[in-house]
Amino acid sequence: MRITGAIGAALAVVLTTSACSVIPFASQSDDKGSAPSTSTSASPQPPPKGEESLAKFYGQHLSWRSCADFQCAKLTVPIDYSKPDGDTIKIAVLKVPARGTSKGALVVNPGGPGGSGVQYAAAADNIVSPAVRRSYDVVGFDPRGVGSSSPVSCLDDKELDAFLGADPTPDDKAEEQQFVQGAKDFAAKCAQNGGPLLGHVSTIEAAKDMDVLRAALGQKKLNYLGKSYGTFLGATYADLFPTLVGRFVLDGVVAPDLTSSEVNAGQAAGFETATRAYVKDCVDQGGCPLGSSVDAGVKRLQNFLKQMDAKPLPIRDADVKQLTEGWASLGIAAAMYDQGSWSQLTDALSSAFDGDGNPLMRLANSYADRNSDGSYNGNLMQVIYAVNCLDRKDSSDITHYEDEARKDSVQAPTWGSFLAWSSVPCGFWPVKANNAPKKITAAGSGPIVVVGTTRDPATPYAWSQRLAGELANGHLVTFNGDGHTAYMRANSCLDNSVDAYLIKGTVPRAGLRC
């Protein structure tokens, strides 16, 4: 889950694939420009017991069309599930057919909230093993309000630039009032521009969409791989439809019973742990620009962020002219998700210490899915609030955030204040939350494999332990390592255990650590 956003959130490790930028989905209102239909989906499944009023949605056939090297379709769902005869939207779906004899569909979600499942599925060769690629059609969908599925948009690009670059750690009452006003303005813009879908992009509704997709794919049960926020989506599905759970893998868990404050505190501690691991690696490599010890290096990083608050660095950018504390924090955070980016961060910090903030801004752009020309590739950094604010309410009392910032900064001096203030927009959100933290057991489900990484910055290992213990049929696999999520990140022990479960149904042995 990304740390910027109400309650924070994040994609699983971002994958580079040229295919993602050329998937030609037609508009939501028609299929103009699409290739001729190539196939129709298998016979749809009937609605679950109690959902008979949704029969027309469950009974739909997906009409697959060629799009680049893949197959694309659109799934019709109601905007409001309590009003099945009301307005509808279309959900973008992409399928990468199995290379061998298909066992059926494996639905995937990369996280967010706001990550494109369409683009994630298009990167199938990188997100699942060759053995799984032979065995499953990999299917992704853009959740409602995301990407090609009626995207929710509140701000234009320049307004979003200003929002992300604002001071994320107010130091006095005047700065607090300025921060809160920015949060109020963002919420007001969403009320003005979000449209009727703004109140219907919660995780519960996305999970219901996922069951309609299961039925349209002709699957009696849902096979699923969810990472980061995708674990919250998967757990919510399992709570709603436990007997329809097929082979489920939840990697990098967001525990559904966490409050907003618990999420912020947990992520702050997780990023603090990851930051110290990064600094140790930098020092061990020699010639570290942060200094010669971990404590000194972390302090240098903290002082640098304060420096960017007081005197931002000039940068060359189409619209953003200064590397502020907000942008610098995003640049540093981006590298915490994958230790493969640590050397890039070291180079960027070295440049920044010499007065050149452009390399660190490039890291921030990668985090925000922002191009150097000032445009954004999707609506991730906006819809993240729309989803999270419906999933968990927050306070409109400024003293709540002051107290949280002080408390969280004790164990996470680098990230505590940043995360504590991050959920303020939800305190002023124009739509009431339709969900609340709850323990999910999914009693009656099949085995659910839960994967946790010991030094995961965004979804701390304790959250994976927590969900695995609460699920009636949860099975925890531990990856002892750094970075966000674990499957397909070059650990054969972990990958083989997940593959054996997805392909053969072999549940990992109890207590497996990789």
C-alpha cells in the first residue's frame, strides 16, 4: 500500500512492461475503436444465494476483443448494488491466455488502492512464474473508479502537483491550518468533480464486482493473487463469499481489522525499519553520502528533509519548480519498496546534497506515476483517497493528528509525523464511510495462503501474521527479507511454495520460512 493517501496505500513492486502503455481500451460509453470480437466467455455462473436480484449481471457473457497481444472485455456492474435497476458502469478486464492447458482464470490485483489490474495482468510474464503462466489464464481488472473503469478524478495535474508537493509535516499552528485547508480543498474538489461514483468505490463494492467477474469468467470458485492493498480486497471477498474462495494467495497484507491510526503507525514503523536497513547497506558499501554509521545516516536524512521544508532545491520540471519536503519524501519512499532501488537513492541523495534535486524528483515521479512533462499516467494518487475514505472514517479534530504525530514519531522519527498527518482528507470527506475495520475469519473457505515479508516497509510483517491467525483457514509463509511483497522477487523457496499451491493445491507446510 502507498504511504501517501488517506490511511496510506501502495502498489506492489512496480513492473516495467512496454505492453502496459499500448492496451487500447475503448471509452466507457461504447466499443468504438475496438478490434472485432474474437471469442465469447464460457457459460456464466448463477448468482450466489441471496443475490438473485443481480441475476442480469451474473448472467452476462464477456465478449473478448483483441487488444495489443491480449484479450480485453468489459464487465457491466451496478453503480449501487442496493439499486440493481439503477445506473451501471463498465469495468475494464484483460486476459492473458495460458501458455498450456488452462486450469481457468487466476484474477490478479497489484494493490493501491488505485493500481491498474489491467496493466498488472499485461505484465503476466513478470508477476507469476512460467509454471503458473502455463496453467492459468491471467486476468486483471481495473477496479471501479480506477484507470479504464470510469476513473474518479478530483484535481487537474497542476492541482495534484501542488497537493503532493505541500508540506507533509506541519510544525506549528499556522502550518497545521494550512495543511488542513489543503485537505478540505481536496475533499471539496472531489465532491464537485467526483460524480455519482464517488460514493461507490469502496473495497466492499470492488469485491462484489470481482464476484460478478468470477461468474462471467465461468468459474465456480475464484482463484486469486492479491498483493498489498489487493490482500485487503481479497480478504473482503473471502468475507463476503467464503464458499466461493478457490486458490487464494494474499501477499503483503493489509489486515482488515486495522484502524486508520493503526495503519499509519504500522507503516511509519515499517518505513523506519526499511530506512535503517537502507542506510546500513549504504554505509556497508562504503563512501555513503549519509555518513559512516546507521544512526548518523538516519539523522542526516531527517535533517535533509527539514532542509527541504525550509529551503527547497530548484529543479528542472515542466511544472514543479522546487524539490519540497513533500516531493523529497516521496522520492525516498519510492526506493524503500525495493532494495534494487537503493543504489539509485544513494546517487540521488548525493546529487541533492550537492544542490541538484532532479534525480530525487525522478524517483518521486516514479512513485506518483507522473511523467516529466507534468502529466500523470493514471488517477492512482487521487482515487486512493476516494477508496480509503469509504473504507475507514477518520477524525476532523486537528488535535487527534497532533497527538498521533507525537506518539508515532517516538518509534518512527523519520516517518511518524508524515504518516500521522496523511489521512486528514478522510476527516473532511464528502461521503460517509460504508465500511469499518473488522476481523475477517472467512469461515467455510478453502485454504488461504498468506505471505509476509519480515522487513516490508508498507505492509509490516505483523499484519500478515495477524490476518493469517484470524482466518479460519489461513496459512502463513514468511519471507525473511527487505522490500514490499515477496512472490516473484527472486526467492525460489517462496516462489516454489506459492506455485505448488496455485498449480497443485498443495498447502505450504506450517511455519515455512524462506
